[in-house]
Amino acid sequence: MIWGIYLAAGESKRMGRPKLSMPINGHPLGGIALHAAMTSTLDGVIVVSRMEDSLDWMSEDVRDSPEFQKKWIHAPCEAACLGMSESLKTGLRTAQSRQANAVMVLLADQPYVTAKMIDDYVSAYKHEKKAFIASSHQGITRPPVLFDACMFPHLHQLHGDEGARRILQMHEKEKGMMVAWQDKRYFIDIDTPGDYERLLGEEEDEGWKATIFFPHSI
């Protein structure tokens, strides 16, 4: 089974207010990539939030629909204040308790991640049997990333706000696959008021087209 780990436990310090509820084209920011994950071929999605999060940023069709209720699990992170690695490990422990063979790490503030993007990674993983499949743009590794169970012990060793990039760099040549994207829009994450205003401006431009080179094995 392949579970998504949806990281939604950030403090929104740089935004100055809870960012996951901020609207983009009529939808809360935090619910956009979650809907993509829910409609993808992932077997389930683990939503990792802060303990006090009411999840009001989730769309009603995900939160209340019988179709989706069985596909997601809420995993509040007691140690979210200690950094993103604690949220990741909370999601990972939940996935392991459900006998996950692999997990896909997704960020709640990346609204341009699509169900097709997720499905392509899942399909490549099943075909290639790599230890991980990661995204890259201009040579920089970025989420989302799909990890096979052989990488779980390495992920459990992360601390604080340390992401998985160091682990990927250590193992990419012998174990991994990188998916190189030309269009940076897929990796936009919303951290500051300026990011949000730029995103709203870009929403008015419908002429952009994404180009993906998939897969590029290393």
C-alpha cells in the first residue's frame, strides 16, 4: 500500500496568520493539494496537523463525503513545534501502523500539485521499484517525494526542521529516481504575504503550460 503523508502542521509564522484557510480561487489553500491527493491512486492520505487544528481548511467534499471519509486519517502531531521532521515522523508512524510499503510526502501549501502528478509518481514507483522518486527543478530537489519502506529508517533519523533533502542526496546515485520539471509553478509554496499576492496575480494568467520530463533515472 502507498499512503500519502500530507504535512499541514506548520505555524505560518512568516505569513502572520493561519495560511491554510486563505482562499485561492474560492478554495482554502490547504485543501487544494489535499483534494488532488484524495482523487489520486494513493491508497490513503494521512493528514498531519497541529493538535489544535480544527481542519476547517479542508473542503467539505473531503471532510464529509462518504466517498472520501474512508481514504484519509487525521494524525495530530504533539511535537509539531519542534519542526517539520516531527510532523513527517508522526505521519510515517501512522503509515507503518497500516503496513505501508511506501509513502508520498506532500506539502499543504503547494496548491499546484495535481492528481496526475501524484499518479505518475505512483506508477513509476510500481514499475521501477526505486527506493525513492523525487521532484527536481533547476537541479534542486523539491517535494513531493515518494519513499519506499527501505528509506523509512533514514526518515526517522531526521530532527528539527530538517527535511529529507540530505537523505536524498546521500542515496540518489545508487537508489533513486529524479523527475525533472521545467515549470517552477508546480513547486510554488506559499510562505509569506508576498507569495500569496503573487499567486493571486498568477491565477489571472491562464496561458501557462507545464512541461515535464518523466522519468529521468539517475
